[in-house]
Amino acid sequence: MKVTHQQIQGVQAELPSTLAVTWADGTVDRLDLADVIASSAHLMPLADPALFVQVQVGEWGWEIRWTDDIDLSAAQLWRWAGEQAGELMPSDQFRAWQNRHKLSLTGAAKVLGLSRRMVQYYATGTRPIPKTVRLACIGAELLMQGGGNATLRSDLLRHQ
């Protein structure tokens, strides 16, 4: 997984809904866009295989496009690739974790050892959520459910 998004060198459609994106550093990420297409009226035309295979890299490599009205940025593709690879946590999963434990932004920040502002960025999808935060959520969840070291558990519960 790349540290940050970069320009796109190439893109190849793999039916029914997968893209092989080649980045400027030569790495290739495969992204399954089935859920994205199904959940977006704007992208729904891409369900047509004849259109989906027409994908091209944009002029400067910072986007891919199918038509003048349908394109996706390199940053968004990078984020989805990271989420699908398990290197980034989707913001909806983060919010679900937060809701499951009835944690406010401040509460989640205390439990995870993060600033409230960073938790807000994660919860709103403004910033990608790194694997370390996903793992911290898993660990905190186990402790909140009664597993692990009793001292750690009591310390964690005190911060909720």
C-alpha cells in the first residue's frame, strides 16, 4: 500500500466491475466497484459493460474517466484500494464502531488515544483511517466486551 495517492499511469477494466489501476510507481491495485456503482445514481451507467470497458486515464493522470460526466479521482481510487486491501478502515465502519459503543467524538478520542479533531476527520470521511486505528478499534472492542487484561480494561472503561 502506498503512503499517499499518486498519479495514475494506466487503467484496465476487468468485467463485470473491477479496475486494475497502475500507479506511477508501477504498483497495481485491483478495485471492485460493484458496490460503488450500485449505490450511486451518478455512476449507475457504469453497470453497462459496454461503457465500463471504455475507462481511460485523465489528461494529467489524476483521474480516470468514462465520459465528460463520469470520472473518479486518483485520491478516491487510492482510498478505495486501501480499504479493499484492509490497509485503511472505511469511515462507515468507524462510525459503526463508535455507535455500537455509544461513543461521542470525545469518548472515541479518549478510548483510542487520539485528538477529538482527528476522530472527527475519521468519522466524517475527511481523512483516510489508517490500519493502526482499525486495529486499535478492534482491540478496544475486545477490552470493552470483557476480554484481555483487567487493568487495561478498567483503564479503557474509565476513558469512555
